[in-house]
Amino acid sequence: MGEQLVFTLPIRAAMGRDDFFVSPGNAVAVAGIDTWAEWPFGKMVLVGEAGAGKTHLAHVWADMAGAEVVEARDLTDHHGQVLAGAGGVAVEDVDQIAGREEAETALFHLHNALAQADAPLLLTARDAPERWGLHLPDLDSRMRQAGVLRLGSPDDALLSAVMMKLAHDRNMPLKPRILSYALARIERSFAAAQAFIAALDAMALAAKRAPTRKMAKAILAEDKQ
């Protein structure tokens, strides 16, 4: 049977629970998200490298908990007051607001308002709270109370699934032989998978044709230079 082109759906970021591939490296974190009602102190930190699936799982959790998702860098006190009325809040990339007084203060007030309302709080970052370098002592202490769920480095099955999802999100047809070729040669990281799919998509669009193994070979050869 000949190979078929796959992933012909409209461009979108697939964020549903069924779109998230569970592997040994992330199974514990997924289980922790699924059992969010049991989080100690009603809060949890989800950590992992760029592209590991933090945003995806944050949206999965938000759907389950009836929560809102917001970027930490966008937080203001007024914004936090509005969010505090939600059923819960997921705050993304909290480690990136270290030293930003307004955002740290807004997160501190949001945290306290959610705690008072007995509403859950999910925070995402690349590492655990003690490594964030927050300047507000009261916020730092409260963040360190949270449990930590970690998304591990990808194995072959997970990296393959991530690459397929990235192609799917771009509405880019991807033959199995191209995926297999890249998977055997690519750096074992989510960032490398993202970069490869983006480069393959750009090359295919420039050539006005579906991606080919020759394109994949050229991209991976450039990466080694």
C-alpha cells in the first residue's frame, strides 16, 4: 500500500485532551493534572522545557476545571481582580516575570484571592519555583508551597507524536518516511522538533509543494554545520 499524505485539517493549535500524547516521560504529570481537585493548597506548578506541552496541558486543565488561562507577563492588578472571579486560573511562564514588580504583585494578589475563594491555581514554568528568582518575598514563599509536576525529555514515541502534532497544527502534509528519516537524526529535544517542522514548512511553502525527504535532509544537514 502506498504512503498517504496526512494532516489535512485547517490550521489550528490542537489543545484537547485527546490531542496530548501520553508517554513514560510525562505520564506522572498528566495524572497530576487529571487529579487537580486533590492538589495540596489548591495549586500546582507544571514545569518542562520549551515545547514540552505545558501550554497544551494548561488548556486541558482549564477545560476540566472551568478555569481561565493567562500569560504571567500580562498580569495587572485589575486583570487579576477579574480573573479571581473565575473557577480557577492557569498562569503561564511565571518564571519570566521575576523582577517585574507589577506582574509579581498582581500574581500575589491573584493567588490570595483564589485561595480565599477556594479556587485552583496552575502555574507553568521551565523550572521549579525556587529557581525563578522572584523578588517579592511573600509571593516567592507562596509559590514554593505548590507541588511540582515535571514533563520529562521526550523518548522516540513522544518526539514522533510531537512532530506529527506540530505538522498537524500547520496543516502541513507529512509522509511517514520523512518523519522516520528526521526522527533518526534530530536532536532529542522539543525545541529541535519545533525548529525542524517550522523549517520544513517554510521550505515546502517556498517550493509550493508538499514536503520531501530531500528537504528534510537539507534542513538536518544545515543544523550540523
